[in-house]
Amino acid sequence: MASKAALTEQVFADFRRVIAAVVLYNDQVSQQTGISASESQFMHLLALNGPMTPSELAAQSGLTSGTVTGVLDRLEKLGFVRRDRHPTDRRKVVVVLEEEKLAATMGPYYAEQGQALAAVIETFTATELATVHRFLTALTQSNPA
């Protein structure tokens, strides 16, 4: 078995490969759909977290409120999101993802990747998946963005 140092170096390299592949693929999808990387990531944030205020989206994305407004305006115009009144504070607005529109428009571009991911996940034991989950959770919780 390789040393911890060698495995650590390999994990860094593998993770960089994953990031590069995801960024490059998302760039291809962006070119085909006209949906920018920021717009796509906002839809991911909404899909993962549910409705969010523009301030919450700004905090999660690390973008300025002006940039967030521009992204939301474009997504709303394209029919991917809508702005609703906050359920408990009528002074606030929440951004709601139009999931059917997202699935119909973007789903075909990511179906093959989803199937490939599911196939890889199937090759891991529950114990291994727990370790992968712990790694990814720790990584995303430590992310300063």
C-alpha cells in the first residue's frame, strides 16, 4: 500500500482532474445552452437548498448583491426561477427554482453524467461511501466561498 503522503498527493491530483472535467463540461453546456456558469450554479444552489433569499444566494456564491440581481433577472427572464414573497416576512423575497423547466432544459445535458456517477457509486461498499461522504462534507464545509 502507498504511503499517506503518496496517497495525499494522488488525491490532490485526482481532485484537480475532477474539477477540470466538471468545469470544462459545464463550459460546453454553457456554450450550447447560453446559460452562464454563475446562472447554472445558482440553479444548483436552489436545487440543493430550496428557496433562498437573494442575500442568501449572495452569501453562498460569494458574489455581490448587484451581480446576484443580474443573474436572477436573467434566470427569471429565461423561466428558470421566480421571485415570491417570503412566507414569514412579506418585506423579503425568496427565489424559487422552476424545477420542471430546469429538468426539461438542462436534464438532457447531465443525464449521461448522472448515470456514470451512479455506476461508479455502485462499485463502492457502504463503508467506502461513508468515507467519501465524510470527505466531501468536510471539504464543502471548509470552503471559504
